[in-house]
Amino acid sequence: MLVQRAKMILLLAEGLGTTAVARRLGCSDRNVRKWRARWEARPQVEALHDGDRGGRPARISAETRCAVIALACSEPDQLMTPFRQTWTQGLIAEVMRRRYDVDLSRSSVQRILSAEGLRPHRVRQWLHSPDPQFREKVARVCDLYRNPTDDAVVLCIDEKPLQATERIHPTHVGRHAEIRREFEYRRRGVSQLLAAMDIRTGEVFGQVVPSRNADALLAFMKTLARRYRRKRIIVIWDNLNIHHEGKDERWTKFNRRHGNRFEFVYTPKHASWVNQIELWFSILQRRVIRHGSFDSLGRLQQAVEAFIRYWNLFEMKPFRWTFTGRFHDTRAAA
């Protein structure tokens, strides 16, 4: 806030009006007038600080607030709080009482943490890629997305497990328009979706197969070779074992049989988010699978294949990829 107030004074000194300054800084005219008046009455940096306010004295001291924040920013002590891996508001209040002899309510702890934007109960997972060529591979894939070559089709390919589940009781809409769904379900089997997406158009081609193995993938790739006849094909996929050569050199031989039209580009290890087909898989999961009820694998297969046809007819579009491979940039898909 102090920086914003200083900017107000500098912009006003340059001759900008109150409304123009407010618009540029995203604040109200009243706020600009208030700090201009304070500065004119006392043209010193101290005038831009908040003045003393009335009201009752703070019940919780600054030292106590700092101690709560320090606890939230540390890991729970296994001696004082055994079998605790994350903090709760009640646990922080208990430790404050035992360690500092300070009685705090859970709601007081909540207000202190909220004021600082701290949420120590939350756990965010991340996965480190051990690939020594991580940056080079990411940059190569992103360059294909942002600057696709004119003489080749670029296909993102991957596999998605499909599990058919049938809800035991029907889903219905509750009193307040929320979806009410019975927890229990029956498992009706599993299969695999093999899918390829053209990054230029967003068109998806997919096949549901009983299991994910090299033979099924080879058959799928043969179909793609026929689908894109006489075109060079760049395949972007991850490091699944069947995506690599194997003892039989499957992809070298496959490529030779199809005139060496295929080029295989691998994402870094543990970096499936670089593959655009994963974005489409998330759409499929949200719109077809997550809330669906399928009494057989056949029903699930029909639903998935129907969504692919619908996507290609009515919603097909390429993803807008802005990440360049440099990690100060932001990846976005829309």
C-alpha cells in the first residue's frame, strides 16, 4: 500500500488528474484525494503511513501472532505432536498453550493465518523429473506446438485407462439443485483408450482396446499410417515401455515398413503435462467418465467413441499453447 500511495503522489506531481491516477492505479478517486491532502498538509514520506487508529487495544500481541505464523511455517514436532504430518488450527492452538502458555481459540488461529494467507493444512504434490535432458526435450516439444512444420502432421499420442462403473442407485437432483449420487457402485471391467490428437486442428482419433500392449499400439499406429497416407508424421508421446524400441526394434521396423515417414519425439520423464492429449483426456474425464454410470464395458466404449465423434464435429479446436519451454513463462491452454 505504501508503494501505491507513493505512486499516487508521483503521478499527481507529473500533472495527472485525480481520476486519471485512480484509473491507472486501480483505486477510487476518493482514495487519491485523501492521500493528496495528507501529502499537501505534510510533504514527508511519513505522511504516507497509516495513522494511529482508535478502538480497543489488540487482545493478541504481535509476539503471539509471530509465534503462530512461525509454527504454521514449520513441520509439526513429532515429540510434542506425534503422528501429525500437517497442522490444523486446533493443533496450533494446543501447541501455543503447551509451549508458550498462551490460550488461543481455533477461530483466533484461523484469523491470524488468514490475514497472512497461510494454509498449513494443505498439501501440494509435485513430481521431479530426473531426465538430464529435461529442458532440451521440453523446448523441442513446445517448439513443435508453437511453430509446427508445414511438411508434417504433428500427433500427440497416449493411452488412457478406462474403468466401467455402474451406480447401484440412480443419480438425481437434490433440493438445492446439487447432484445427489449414491456412493456405492459396481465395477464392470477395464479397458484402454488409445488416442491421437492433431495439434493443428484439435481432431482426435481414438480406439478402445481390451488392454495396453505393444501389439495393440502397433495396430493403432498402422491405422494412423493409413489415415495420413504419404504424409510425414511427428509423434509426441511419453516414455512408456511400449513407446520405446524393445528387443525386437519394433519402431525402427515399423518406420521402415512405412517409408520412414515417422519421427518419434519423447517428452521428458515424469512430464506428461507436456503432452497435449492429456488436456483432452481431462475433458473426456470430466464430461463423460466422472459422472457416468455404465453397466458394461460396451456401454463405456460407446460413450467414449460417441464423445470423440461429437468433439470432432462440433467442438474440435486446437489448444492455445503459450509455454515456450522457459520456466519464467506460463503454460496456458484454452
